Amino acid sequence: MATLSDIALAAAINILSAFIFFVAFAILRLQPFNDRVYFPKWYLKGLRTDPVHGGTLMRKFVNLDWKSYVRFLNWMPAAIRMPELELIDHAGLDSVVYLRIYLIGLKIFVPIAFLAWAVLVPVNWTSDGLANSKLKNLTSSDIDRISISNVQSGSQRFWAHIVIAYAFTFLTCFVLLKEYEKVAAMRLHFLASEKRRADQFTVLVRNIPPDPDESVGELVEHFFLVNHPDTYLTHQVVYNANTLAKLVKKKKKLQNWLVYYQNKLERTSQRPEIKTGFLGLCGAKVDAIDHHNAEIDRLSKEIALERDKVTNDPKSTMPAAFVSFKSRWGAAVCAQTQQTRNPTSWLTDWAPEPRDVYWSNLAIPYVSLTIRRLIMAVAFFFLTFFFMIPIAFVQTLASLDGIRKSAPWLEPIISVPFIKSFIQGFLPGIALKLFLIFLPTILMIMAKFEGFGSISSLERRAAARYYIFNFVNIFLGNLLTGTAFQQLDTFLHQSANEYPITIGTAIPLKASFFISYIMVDGWAGIAAEVLMLKPLIIYHLKNFFLVKTEKDREEAMDAGSIGFNTGEPRIQLYFLLGLVYAPVTPTVLPFIIVFFGLAYVVFRHQIINVYNQEYESGAAFWPDVHVRIVIALIISQIVLMGLLTTKKAAQSTPFLIALPILTIWFHRYCKGRFESAFVKYPLQEAMMKDTLERATEPNLNLKAYLQNAYVHPVFKASLDEDDDEDGDSQKWETESVPVPTKRQSRRGTPVPSKISVSGASSPSLPERQSRRSTPVPSKISVSGASSPSLPDSSFRSPPEP
């Protein structure tokens, strides 16, 4: 087992590596040619320009101001200085609430660490349970002497752990309650004060039933004019444009290579040549520029044909549509109610904001989503449990004392103090980290296969599975497989009724491995995050080979985003480790506190200067964060009950049964009190915002604003921006209008279609029929109205890269 000196040496190594990363970051961020790498968000907002340094040529690339290097850590107080309200305006509510997760860690674990070290450490240290243990072959270390393992079985000292467990539970629940209340209030205030966005007026309708007499666009218009006559405004059907999107992406890639070869021609004055075979390694040699020009021309023709096919082939129109309303109130009513008697058709939900839409998955038939999710659930099960094999291998590196017993020929190597400390305190964490490097990508691919229609929902699903994976493999896997490897000889030479005692005693002995993992994954990982070595290299490669214009230089910047699908599960693992080990081995707590403090400062800096969030969900992920911390708290209570049972403290263990019950009740209270703010939009808030907007902007042309907000990115370039909307669409249509239809069968129509929505007869529809000279006037918007000019670019979703 790792001793305190081993842990101290490993901590020193990790602190040194983190310090090196910080120094490297401080130097690199000061260089003029790296400014766009470390401050891309300000460039994207148009609030920063390339630094200008007069004098020699070297000053254009190297910062020669020695005073700036002396203050190399001044970015830390600068990151904390920006007020929270200003940060919300600068980065959005999602980013600010994400930072609050780290603050919760500090609010919970700082007082818990104080209580644990003031009460539990003296209780554990002054006991002699390990010295008097009957399990003579059980390996232990100095760390274990200040853990619960050192308390003798049946001792009255366990009452201290029970009382402290209640204190930990009440403190954690109090912090969670206040934070849930605070975040819910922040979300409601954010939604009330937020600028106008297309998703506030729009609902995503899926599983539209087919009709033999009407197209999807006509069917949607007819249905909503009948059932939402006073609030329906316009709609846009969803196309299966996945093949077209792939062609556009391939064309953009070829254009980048063309720019690269043109730049190469300018530098060398020699026309570059390439081979047309596999990966450019074989085949005939051709002129690179001419070849790429020809390929781009060919792809342009394919794109034109595919676009025409998508917009004219009824099979390319999916039974889904984005339906927009004249008011937020109308959208809220539609999104939060059932539309028909059949609960499986005309399904409505709030549309994600245009930046958040994952267009590829909207083309997946709704009926296949259940099957896809079942397949991925089975695949995730096997992925999770087969990963136990490399986890078990990693555990062979976690205890050199155990290896020494089974492989004495390694004695000369592992007896060297420095090598022993390095392997035990550093190598296991690195090995486990390497095994997990591809896991987020695999989980995101699985989430995409399941068919979620927005980037935010994809990230939340991937985060949920990452959390389960971490719990099973990193937490349970390291506890159980590690315990089995360490105590193999003991298990083989004792009776079965002693197994629970051995396991209960050995669980706290894994603290040294988790301390190592926290230092490698947490400390060094966070320090590497701020260095941004990968974006730095990629930017300079693009800047050298591809950049010709200022627009190219902006596209070369990789601002990135928070990465909720990877960051939040890692935070939750530290919550789990901290809460489980707080009453068992308090030694873990200082390392977790350092992680939360360091991560808060680093990610606040990154959010202010680097990350450009892909979407804004208004902190919709917070209920998931809350429930996972509650689960970690319940797991810690169950682990403590199991430990006390194996320690022959059965007379005191029943007093812990109330803790999980109280915690579950607390979660149900928070769920009922606050969760609705994250899944529903109050009609009162919607009406207040609509009333205020009508009073301040009485001439707002909302239809022009919403008409093309949810057009697929591959169609945006083909829209005629000079088209003017008809005069009759400059105002909202508030009068009752008859509902035209081509149907022979009116199964879904409450009243005959020639009857006005208001109930009055109307044999003719001159105004609306004049605008419907063809079944679908606009092949791009498919909304029943001519395509207007594109809205302001600040309200338009950017094309997918």
C-alpha cells in the first residue's frame, strides 16, 4: 500500500507538473502570435484586435516586455473579478451555472473537511484496530491508520462516525436546497429578461400522421389553423437533407485543400502535384490545383441536383415540422399540451434554438427511436461491464506490496524508493486515464444513434451514461476488483462467513488509488486544460497553410465549448469520492478541495476568454446535476452502513437507516418545488413578455423574423435574400380565416374545412387561396407563404461547419 511519503511525493510531482503547465500558459498567452488562441471569444465578439508592437520584426512575434512575465499569474484574479451578472451577459446562463457546480463542491467539502479532520481523524488515529486485526495478511499503510479501518470492531467510537454522517447529510442537503432555489430563480429571471429568440415562439412537432391527399406542409398548416386559429403563424417542414449536408461538407473540405495548394504555389512558384489513389499514396500524378477545381465543380453539380431532389421529392419530407406562433403564450400552450386523442401522434415539444438543432437526427423516423434506444442500452451495458477487464489490469499496478508477494523477482526494481513512489502514486492514474480517453467520443456516437434532435440533449444523454460508466468502472470497479486482487490469498484461506469482514475492512484501503487518480485527472488535467496545447498547434497549422483572408483566420480559431458531456460527469465522480470517503478516509478531502478550487478559477478564465458556447439552454441541465449529487450522498450512507455492519457495530447501524430515507424525501421535495421551472414555461411569464414586447415594438414583423429561422443550414445559401414579403404578411392576421384543404377524408378535422374557424360559413377563401397558387409555394421554407428576406444574422443559426 502507498504510504504517506509516497502520496506526498506523488503530490509534489503533480504540483510541479501543474506549475509547469501554468508557467507555459503564462508565457504563451503573452506572445502576440498566440493572441487568437487564448482570447478567441473577444475576437468573435469583435471586441479585440491583433496586438500591434512597433519596432523590430521580433516584437511582432515575441513579447519583450519583461514586466508582463513577472505578473504571470495575474490571469487568476482577473478571472474571478468579473461579476456574475456581467458574466451571464457575456457568456450565457449555461456557462455561469456550470461554474456554480464547482462552487457547490467548495461549499460542501470545505466545512465537511473541517469537521472530519477535527473529529474523525483524532478518533481514528488514536485507535489500534489494524494493529490488533486478525487478518494478518491484510496490507495497509499510514493513510489507513487515520481511516475508519483503524477503529476496533464493536467500538463505541463508531458513534462519532454516525453523528458526523448526519452532520454531513444535513450540510449537503442545505447547500443543495439553496443552490436549487438560486439556480431556479436565475433561470426564470434569465428567461424573463432574455432578448427575443426564435425558439421562444416555436414548437417542434413530430410523428405527423400521413395523409394521401395533402403534403406534410399543407397538413401542418391545416391542422394548426383549425386547432390553434388565433396563435398559429407559420411553419417549416423538416427535410431529410443528410446526403446533401455530406456533399456540402465534402466540398468545403476540398475548398480548404485548394486554398492550401494555392498558397503553396505562391510560396514555391511550383505547381503542386498529388496522387489520386488511396490516401494520396498511389495512383497517377495530377496537378493538385486543377484536380481540386475539377472535383469542386463536379460536387457543385451534384449538390444542385441533390438540393432539387430534396425539395421536390415527397419522400425527402419528414413527418416533422417547426411550427411558429404569434406569441410566446401560444407556443407555450401548444408545447405543453396534448394535441389529439391519440397520444402518439402530433407530438409537440419546445423547439431547440436554431444553433442547438442537430439536423441529422431530425430525419430519423420517430417510430424507430424506441428501437434505437433499446439497442444502445444493450450496447452500453456490455461496454460498461467488459471494461472491467482493463480496470482489473490497472489494479495490478496499484499495490506494489501485493505484487511483491506474488512476483518476488521484481523486488530489486520496486524497492527503489523513487520508483516505488512514482509507480504507486502516479502510474495507476495515468493508465486509467489513457483507457478512458476515447470513451466520451464513443458515448456521443451512441447518443447520436439514439436520435436526439438537439446538441444539448445529446450532451445530457452522453453525460448521464458517462456518469454511470464512472460509477461502475472507476468507483465500484476499483473497489471490488482492487480488493479481490489484494486479498486473493486471504480469501482462499478463510471461511465464507469472513468475506464481508474482509471486504468491509479493505474498502477504505483504496483511498490511495483514488488520491492518485484525483491528482492525475484533476490537478494535472485542469492545468493542461488552460494550456490548450491541441488548439494552439491546430491554429498555427491552419494559419500557415490555409489562411488567406481575415475570414479564414477567424475560422481557424477553435474557441471550443465547455463540453458538458465530459466535464460534468468528471465533477460528479469527485462528488461521489468526496462524500463516500469523508466519513471513511478524510485524507481524500484536501485533494478534492484543491481540485474544485483550481477548476473553478481555470474554467472561469476559459469561459470569459476562450469558450464560445454552441447553444443556450437556460441551465436546463441543473436537475440532472442535483439528482446525481443526491445519489452520491445516498451511496455514501449505504457504504457507511455496510462498513459499520462488518465492524460489528450492529447496535448502532440502525440509526443510519433514517439517512437514505430522509435524503430521498429531500430529493422529492426539491423535485416538486423547483423542477417545473426547468421543464415548463409559465404562461404568466409568457403573457407578460408578450404584452411588454407589443407595447414597446408595435410594428414588429414577427413573421419575417421567424420565417427562415429553422431552415436547414444547407438551404440558407440558396434563399433569395432580395425577396420581399407580401404586404398582407406585414401584420399579424387576427381575423378568423377559413381553412382550405384538399382532403377527401377529414378524419383529423373537427369540423368541415369550409367552415370558418370562428364558426361562420365562408364559401370562398380569396385572400389565402391567392397565396396558395401551388401546393407548396416555397420549397425551402414549406410554410405556405413566400420566402422573405433572411432575418438579421444575429438571430440566424450559423451553418454547420
